[in-house]
Amino acid sequence: MKYAENRPKTVLPQQETTCDAVLATEPEMHGKVIMGDLIITNKGQTMKVRYSLLRDTASQRWQSLHIGSGLRFSAFLIAPSQNTFLPAEYARWLERHDYTATTFIGPFDWQKRAANKMQIPRHTRAMIYLRGVRQTLINRYQHMGFDGQALGVAAAMTLGDRSYISPELRNIYSESGAAHVLALSGLHLGIIYFFLMILLPKKRWQFATRLLLVVVIWSYAWLVGLSASLCRSATLLTMMALGDVIFRGRQPINTLAATAVVLLITNPLSLLDMSFQLSFLAVLSILLFYPLFSQLLPASLTARCYVLRKVWSLLCTSASAMLLTTPLIAYYFHNLPVYSLLASLVAVPMSTLIVGGGMLMLVSAFHTGLQQMVAHGVAWLSQALNNFLTWETQLPGACISNLNMSGLGLATCYLLLLMVWLTWHFAIEKMKVKW
């Protein structure tokens, strides 16, 4: 991949320099420092910089800094690849996500000042504004009684802000195999899509309905930060929604492939992004294996019981998604959650209720009593999910650690899975012919 090498390089000053900047994200506290993103505006061009600012515990000036705040500071600007304090993989990640530099700011080397946003590109200004709106909504969550771990889960699932999740809780979700419900992705957009499809007319005004769905999906994605995973999911849902109307009888795998092509044309380096790989593998795995798993239980049995049909469908979906993503998870994270199917059976329905409750909280702002009641329900669900996953991680052998899978081992796993799918698929097709 020469894409990153061909982009124009910004020449950074070799000495300490004074910069005017605007905070592009809400500061996150990590030990003795606060961290986040800022946009430098006075160096002839805007630069996206990852900063660490040492807190002054006496004056607590840092507490006045919020997203959109203006800042003048003096520090060294160091390219991620030249910063010896960063792990090599993290430095590459920063460069792939368009960070020009990293910097460390001392407690007395900065001052707050009026933010000059006019030099920032319009789409970046819009993003900063929407992140500010998101922070306002999180503050409302706190005023409605959310706190601690319940606040962390609700903010992550509904607004895409994971900064309120403690490292211990992150570890619990990771070991239980439910980490995917904390990161806003296709699951969460799919939940919103599902609720909107229930509310909107299905047969009349199909094009207008799908167009409204697309507008709502993209508006929500912009509100919660338009992360790479959300952009992928929104693009896929857009192509699926419009494809339903324009191209009747579409093939889902073709839609998935077209989405991948569009995103890779936009940014070829996405192919190296772990979340890109996991997202598309999960959807591809469901498309390939769900039809096979669903036929293991006779249709005559599931047709009689609505609850059994829904539970079986959820189980098949979770098992299907796991097949192609599990080898990659073991390759990247070197561990394997044993009870991830059990976690999905509980976490996915509860996250559906939490996301739905979050939407209801937003639209019920006109009625304080109703909003407060919904907030209590969402907080209870969030805490109940945390308690269940904590219990699950305490089961014997909950997580297999210290897995060291090589690239050859990963390729072998996918070759075996391909052979399994081909054998299973043709066996079912042969049985259909016989019948």
C-alpha cells in the first residue's frame, strides 16, 4: 500500500512552537493527563493533532476545557511515526486516520482563548458542533440519574461515547464476547432501522419511506461522531434501503460487495483497518451461514411458537457472525471468549431495548415525567446487562487467553471454513433435489 506515502507530508517545526487550536473532542481523563483531539489553525493549514495535557491539580484550570474550546499552547509537534513513546501499531493507526502530529502540553504551557473556527473546514466545524450537541445530551443523561457504569453503557450504546466506561468494564465486555455492543456499528444502526420500519408505512410511499430512513440513519451517524464503523454501516444500509425500491430482487452479497468497493475507493487504507475487516466479515458470515443454521431446526417446530422462532433466529445470527470473525479476533486480540453465544443471546436483546429507550428519551423531551420514567428503565437495563456479563466472566474457562495465531494459521482457518461452507451448502442443495 503506497496510499499513505503518496499523500502530501506536512513539515513540522523542529523546535517548540506556539499554536492556536480548537478542541475537536471532549477531553478524556487518563491518570495525570487529559487526552483528545485538537485542530491547529494558525500554521498556514489546519492540522489534526492528538494531544496529552498534564493536569494542574492545584488550579484545576483544565476543567474549563470542553469540545469547541479555543486554546493557545507551546509544545513540540511530533509526527506519530517519530514519537518513540508510542507503540508502533498505534502510531500507524494515527497516521491512517489523518493525524498530522502528537503533542504533550505542560500544565502551565497553555491558556484558554476565543476559538477561531473560521479556518477549519466546514465539515469539521459541523462535526465539532454535533459533538458538542452529543455532550449536551450526555449531560442530560447525568441530570436524569445516570451514573457510574450505567452511564457508561447508555452513553456508548446510544450516543457512541465510550469515554465514561471504566477499564474494568471494558475488560468484562471483552472477556464475555459482548464488546461489539459497546461500539456503535451496524448492530445499533440496524436496531434504529428496525424500529423505524415498524413505525413507517411499508406498502405505500415506499421510495419516500426509504429516503426518510436514509436521512434519519445518516443524521444519527453524524450526531454520534460519524466513526468509520458507522460510516460503513450507514453506507450499507443506504444501498440496501434504496436497492429495495430501485432494484427489486437484489442480492445481499452484491450489495455488501458494492459497499466495500465504494468505501475502499474513498479510502483504500480502510482495508488495513481491523474494524473494517471485522464488520464486513460479520455481515458476510451471516449471509453465508445463517440460511444453513436456520435449517437445522424443522420449520414446522419454529412455526408453532413465536418465542422459539425469535430465540432460534437470534441464536443462528450470533453463531453465523462468530464463524468468520472468531479467527480474526483470536489473531488480533490473542484471546477467545468461550461463552460469547450466551452473551449474545442476552446482550443483543437488551442492547435493542437500551437503544430503543434512548430514542424514546430523545423524542419524549416534551414530557419530563415520561422521559424520567424511560431513563430509569434504560439505567436499570444497562446495570442489569453489566451484572449479567460480570457473572458470565466468572464462569469456569470463560476466556481462553494467550493465543498466538500466525498469518498462516489464520489463512488455514478460513480455508477450512470455506470447505465447511461448500460441503454444507451442497449437501443441503442435494437433499432439496432428492425431496
